[in-house]
Amino acid sequence: NAGVTQTPKFQVLKTGQSMTLQCAQDMNHEYMSWYRQDPGMGLRLIHYSVGAGITDQGEVPNGYNVSRSTTEDFPLRLLSAAPSQTSVYFCASTRPGTSGTDTQYFGPGTRLTVL
Amino acid sequence: AQSVTQPDIHITVSEGASLELRCNYSYGATPYLFWYVQSPGQGLQLLLKYFSGDTLVQGIKGFEAEFKRSQSSFNLRKPSVHWSDAAEYFCAVSLPNTGNQFYFGTGTSLTVIP
């Protein structure tokens, strides 16, 4: 079990460029999420998905797109990168537990710098 | 407004001393509660969680947390801190029946001195 994997680990973009952050999980989890982590602000939810074909916005969705064509993959797209999107991005997955939401498992993160 | 508050940005303790990290939440219903730890350059690792039942929950690495409904708090404790506990600690909540929307506090950075 690889758990939650993210690629790339590091990325530098120029303003206006687009790119896709990849996230995959091999635990057959229905739920997947993307967060960004900025100093002093904790983790903020960007987008999430409760199953293949279903996505929704979190706290800070502007400038990001997601899709969920398979259970395993949940890519995050930056349409036109801006310096404000410089951050560390974490992908997470979970399965709905008997009490509601179960534990989230996090990937190792992608450190993105936008110049 | 709904929120998760960790009032201590940074805490320094001596190795062997006890530790308490504070977490308060502001939601209409009792959420599911979590504590995560993040070592430098790493992802987040779950320490413990509370869904229901016994309000004192035990976690990994000797940590425990107590849910106090009257105070809307879920403070993390450890009786004797080890140098390897130095890390960033995040409190998080998940609201029942909202899919997997998690909300995190801003974190508490722990330094352990010899």
C-alpha cells in the first residue's frame, strides 16, 4: 500500500503558467481533498470530492479546478498561476466511517513557488 | 463564524516536562475532533480522534486529549515530552454529514529544550 502519493514534490512556475498537481491513493477511499498550507494559517480546504464524478468547493477554491474521473486519482489544476498561490499543497483521502467521517490520510505534499 | 482556534502559536517546554496544547472550536453542533502532528517537511500524521463516547481519548506516541463540551475544547496532553515531539501540531474538526470537509486550526509549534 503506497497510501496517498503526490507529484511533483517541488515545482517552480512563472506567473500565468498552468500546471496540474497529481494525487493518487490506493486505499479505495471515496473521499479526497486538496488543501493548501500557508505560514500562520494552518491548512485550508481548496476542493473536495465524495466520489468519482462528484466534486465541490472548499474554503479557497478560486484559481483552482479539480475533476474526479476515477476513485484513485484527484488532480488539482492551476489555470493561470499567481504569486498568491505559492504554498504547500496537500492531498488527503478518507473513507466514510460508521460514525460519519473517518480519519484523513495525507500525502507528503507539493511545494509550489510562483514567481 | 465557525472556527477552530489554537491560541498558542508557539510553545517551548523542557524535555520530561508535561505538555498541554489548547484547541477550541466554534460550531453549532459537536463536530468530530482530531489532532495531527507535522514534522518539518513532512505530511500530517494523525495522533488521535474523537467521535463520541468516552471524552478522554488515547492516541499514539503517549498523547491523549480530552473533549469538554461545556468549554468547546479538545486539548492535547502528554505527561512527559521527548525531544522527538518537537513539531507542529494541528487541531482539526469535521462536521457530521458534510462529506469530508475538515477545518484546521492555525497550528502550534512545539520546541523541546534539553
